[in-house]
Amino acid sequence: MRSSYNGGAMGGRAAGTGGSGKSAAPVDKEVDYAQYFCTYSFLYHQKDMLSDRVRMDAYFNAVFENKHHFAGKTVLDVGTGSGILAIWSAQAGAKKVYAVEATTMADHARALVKANNL
């Protein structure tokens, strides 16, 4: 597997019916969502994820070895964090990329997008 990632976002969970027609599992009301969003808003946490070479190589390769799936498409990156996957999607040829972030990391992601002339 080829890797050209030079260093330095993501976390989350999704639930759905999976096409089975059955309703999704109930939301665990004991989960501390404030803590979840607070944690992901810190740069040090994003840095830890961006420094995870195995994770980032896998993401990089998944995007750039499959540019044909991105070319001319619209991408929605929910929980964009640093914005790296949104940036790579644009660099891989996506026509439009929507990067959604609920924490203050949105400001940092916006700065990275601007720094990459996207």
C-alpha cells in the first residue's frame, strides 16, 4: 500500500435502521455529550489523532487511491474536526465539500481550508 501522508481527524458514532426497517437503538441518555464535544474541541486531541500514522495513512490512501469516486462529487464531512478529510476530498477532485463541525475546531478547520487555498 502506498502512503504519501506527511503528518497532520475524526471520531463519532452513527445509528440507523441499516435498511432492515427496524428502528434504531435508543440513545443512551447516560452518555455525557458535553464531555464528548469538549474533548474534540481541543487542539491537543486533534493533534493526537493527526499524529496517528496508521490512521492517517489509511485515510490518505482511501481518498487518493480512489480519486475517481470523488471527482465531480459532493462530499459531506460531518464532525470534520481539523478538516483534513474535507481538504483531502477537495484535493481529490470533489466538486463541492461541506465540512460540518459542532465544536470550536470549526475555526481551526476554516483556517486550514483557507491556508490550502480551498
